[in-house]
Amino acid sequence: MSSITSGNFTFTTTSIEGVIVVDTKTFGDKRGYFMETYKKTDFVAGGITCDFVQDNQSSSTRGVLRGMHFQKEHPQAKLVRVVRGAVFDVCVDLREGSPTRGRWEGVVLSEHNRRQFFIPRGFAHGFLVLSDEAEFIYKCDDIYHPNDEGGIMWNDPTIGIKWPPLEGDSIFDQAKLVLSEKDKVHPLLKTLGWKK
């Protein structure tokens, strides 16, 4: 892993090419704080060159797991962050020909660390809410196409994501998860013709 600082941002590469953790300098005093969350020139210098065209926000409660989602014909790069609470954010490399295809990367995003996570096109994405509530915000470089949705199971053994325990718990407890009906029935990678 290596880091590049541009302006008020530090961009740190991960074990998967193109996946970047973004830390932001915060300016605070007794009134509160101020921070930049996005500045195109600095992000380009940090290796994030896409043109974001849509912003989304969601609110979720403790134990909600959303994922693992992707768009099939209209893949989206995403820049994600949390403004309230904490989540464990995860991406899985689905890119054809990638040497890290099938590998995952995860990071805790919270209102306290103010960290951002950049996920390029060609990845499945999901997150687990660790706190009582979480407000999740993300930028996308393509619009959402509801008829183009794809997904893989959050607990696919081929991927082996190591989900952390919820805040206050000592171990990860699957019984505490809150999943949509759709997220309960996503296919496994092997049923999608996956060859590792």
C-alpha cells in the first residue's frame, strides 16, 4: 500500500488495484469542524478520475446488511462515506481478467474517522451497520438503472468476507442481521459461471 497527499486529502491504495481509502484533513475549534469532502483536482491527483453524476443517501439501523450489489451492463464507480454512525463497507472484485478477481476489501467508515472509500467499476458493494443507526452517502459515476441490478450472497464461502461484530458485541452474530428479501436470495458466484 502507498499514500499520496493532495490538498486536504490523503489517498491510500489497498491490496486491490483501484480501490482507495481517502482520509480528509479536518479543521475544528470550539464551534465544531469543517472539512472538504470532494475536490476534483485533488481526487484526480490521488488517482480518482471518474466523473460523478449521481449522489445517494440512505439511513439504516443496527445490523442492517445491504449487499452485495452491482449493475451488470452499467457498472458504477462509487465514493462512499458515513456522516452518522458506523458501517463496515465492503467491495468484491468481479472484473474479468483481474489478478484479484474474487477478493474483497473492507474498511470501517464512521462519523468519527470521516474516512471515504473509493470503489471502481466492476465491483460488488455492500455494507453492515455497526452502530444503532447510520447515515450513508455516496457518489456514483453512472446513474442507477433498476432493471440492471445484480447481486451475490453476502456470505458466499468462495469470497469469505470477514464481517466484524456489531458495536458492543464481542463476536459476529448472523442472527442479528437485518436483510431485505432480495438480499437473502442472491446467487453464489459459482452459479454465475464463476471460475476462480
